[in-house]
Amino acid sequence: FLIINQFAYNYRMTKLESLGKKLNFKSLTNLIKTYQFLIKINSKQKSTVIKNMAYDILKFINIDLFLFENYKILRLKEKYPFLKYTINKNLAFKDKVFKIIKSSNIILFCVGRLGRSISFMLRKINQKDRIIIDNNPFYHDKKVNNFLIKSFNFFRKNFKKFKNHKIIICIENERDTNLISKQIQRNKFKKNQILSIND
């Protein structure tokens, strides 16, 4: 338990609450080492708790990769080959997003950890209105990484303005992503306008 406690702080750091808090590269590598350590422990003890903790941390690693340039990410793939699948998936999604913004305006959905990471990645895009939709009224009309946070009601009322935009759902949970996608489609948007990390 003392050994696990040594890494507990890193695990708690994955539970970001503030809009402005960002990881630096050293924090990301510490997160990777934590994941590696938990996998090693679980291979010996077969603990469901440790397995679930490692799974959550792997999701956070994937999300936090959006904060960094590709050359740094590729360096991680060389150093930590067990992350090859996660990193390849991340880079493929980034490539898809950057292809979209060359020809379309975008709106982000959800200002959680993934939404903050993707908005940081896109903070310098050449787009007049940078909007991220979130249902939490505490966030409304605040800014995160140059994106203004608005409600779904605002999104629905401004359909004509946004009808040709592409929508990026920034949630890692597939079930929640599908629910939001259906909600968006019920408001006259087409399925091919919607993109998520689960595609």
C-alpha cells in the first residue's frame, strides 16, 4: 500500500476541475510511468481496483496527448512502445480534425478534460466565432483556450448560423457521445457533421 500511495498523487492530478489547469510534458510522462507501474502491480495481484485505475489513467493519457506537438508524441511512442495503439489513435484523430478545419468551421461540445485539451490544440484556429457548448450553467459565457462556452439552448436557437458547421463531441465515453450525437441530430443537424474520438 505504501508503494501505491507513492503514485496516488499522480492519479488525483488526473481529476482536473479548473478550466485553466494544463499538464506540462513532465506531468504527462509521470502519468505514463504511473500507468506502467499499475499494470506491473496488476500482473502480479490481479486487482480489479488497480485495473480500473490503470484504465482510467490510460484514457487521461490519450486525452492529454492533444496538448502536445506531434514530434513530442512520437518521441513517447519510441520510448513507451506499449502506448503505440493509444498514440496512433490519437494522431489519427488529430489529423482528421485538422483536415476538417481547413474547409469547415467547427463547434466543440463539452468542456470536460477532453474538451479543454482539444480547445487548447485548436486555440489558434482561424475562425471568427470559437464556441464550445456545455450544459453546465456555471461555465456559460466564460472562456477556455479562446473558446466561448455557451449553452445547448444557445446552439439550438442559432441553428441558421451554425447549420453548416462541423461538430466535435469532446467526450471519451461512447455511450454519452451517442446520446449527445442523437440530441444534436434531433435539432436538424446531420450525422456526417458530427465527429468524436470514438468514431
